[in-house]
Amino acid sequence: MAASILLALGLAMMKSRGAELPPARGAGLLGAIGRWLSDPVWLGGLALQTSGYMIYLVALSGAPVSMLAVTMQGGIALFVVVAVLFLGERANPREWFGIGGIVTAIFLLGLSLAGGSTASVTNPPLLALLSLAAALAALLTFMAERHHPAGVASAIASGMAFGMGSLYAKALVGTLAVVPMNSAAFSLLTTPWTYLAVAANLTGLVLLQNSFHAARGIIVMPLSSACSNIVPILGGIIAFGERLPTAGGPAALRLAAFGLTILSGGLLATSRE
């Protein structure tokens, strides 16, 4: 929860500079990122993000990635409150229904996790296959961008990148947990999970800031968070052996949560300014 709060506040600071800072695309990618890093407010948000992520890695060592994915999304509500009260953002009734639906779905997912297991070791081939599927899904989202408002494709792709980053971080923590303390630093530098986690999170950060430039944060954040929530849950099942609930109640909650997430995300993705 502490990590979730820090991440939400950091993102709110970054969003507050979204209109003033340029998007990072094409030939202007490095120049735009340089502008971001020279902006004190944006840099302060990045510092909060980094602190929150360090706490998140500690939490990953003792909890299943699917459960933490849900806990982390509690920051959505905090971000929405900050966006409305301090950034002056507004939403129409359709959008509020979508935002509320995603928050409700996350709550239902949290209830459903009580029926699943905490198992597991990493299955690298399945995690690689999942990585390819996520990259393909993000590419298809950008190809369909002309049918959606500006910023939607970047928001969805950022969530996929953050979700994969959570899975790579879980694999990294699992790797470090089985090596002696005196060789942990060497393992950290030699395992591919370190570099994959860094790359996925940096990609997600750039995509999210681009979507902040083009759209309201109260639309961008729920869309990104919904994807970053679903990807680790599916990935936990596919690549880490975290089982689905076997009891009828938790299983029904899980299905209802997925359905509500898709419906609410569709409302936000097709909303117009």
C-alpha cells in the first residue's frame, strides 16, 4: 500500500507537467526525455516512483504477483482524487461509470484472490511467449489508434509494459531468493530479468507520459492500470503456476471482475473529450 501511494503521487506530479512537456516520439525521443529530466516537478515525480518501486520489490519477495498487482492498483483512486482536486480535471457521467467500474473490478479481483494459490517457480519459455503476446497486443492497439481518442493506445500499451515489468520483477526476486547472500549482487547483474524489468518499466513510463500529454489523467490512469492489473494476473497463472480459484464464489468474482474491467475500459477508450 505504501508503494501504491508513492507511485500514485509520483504519477500525479508527472501528469501535472503533461501539457508543458513534449511527447517522446521518433527522432525527438531523446530530446524530449532530456526535457523531462530537466523539469524539477517531473523529476520529483520520478523520485517518488522510484521509491515506490523499491518498496514494491520488497513486497514481491513475500507475496504472489497477482495479489500485489491488485493491491498496487489502489493508487488509482488516490490519483483520480488528486487529478480532480488539484489538476482541475473533469469527467462526464459515462467516464465516471468507467472509472468506477475499473475500481470496483479491482476490488472484486482482490476478493477473488483468496481462493487462489501462492505457488511457484518461473517458467521462462512461457514467460517469453507471454512477452511476445503482449508486444503483439500493444502493436495492434497502436494500429487501431485512429479509431480512438488521442492517448488511448499509449495508455493501454503502457499498462501492458508495466504488467510485464511486474512479471519480470517477480522472476528476478525469485532468482535472488535462491542464491547465497554474497553472490546476490553478481546474480542481479547477470540475470536477464533485471534488464527486462528495467526495460519494461522505462518503456511503460515513456508511453504513459506520452498519453499524459494527449489526454486527461483520469482517463489515462484507469486504462493503464487495468492493463497493468490483468497482465500480471494472467502471467501469474501462465508463467508462475498461480492457480485460479477453485471455489465457486471466488471464481465467479474473478470472472465478474474481468468482464467489468473490459466493459469499463471500453467505455473509457471510446469516450470523447
